Amino acid sequence: MPIYEYQCENGHKIEVFHGIDKPQIKECTICKAKVRRIISSFNLSKNAGIYVFSKEHGGRDILHDKTMTNRERREIISKMARNIKR
């Protein structure tokens, strides 16, 4: 049986076990406010984010490389953006 997560207008997060064929709940079990179903946090990738890799720079992640200065980073990204526009 799947676990569904809901959040109410007052900020309460609740988990509800019910079958796929059952309708969504309409109100918070704590305060009776209107609820909406949310995406479960365990489904989200811990490594989600934006990464920019450059073959010219050894395949490094340009945004997160600690050895690069912000100026170098901006120049590389500007050059990549110009190449994309062509």
C-alpha cells in the first residue's frame, strides 16, 4: 500500500496509507484545513542541481570547481553561451 504525503494550508505535513484506487484526502487530520498532495522527499535526488561540465577544461564542473575564480567561471560560461547561440 503506498504512502501519500499531504501538506495543509497551516503547514502540517502528514503521511497517509491508502490504496491507489482510494480518493485523495481533502482535509488535514490535525486541524481540518484544506490539504494538497506533495511529492515525497525520498523521491527527490540528493544530488539534484545544476552542473556545467566543460570538455575544454578537463571535464570539470565549472560551477562547483573550487580551484577556479569567479571571473574565470563567468568567462567560461559566457563563452559557452555564445557558442550555443550560434
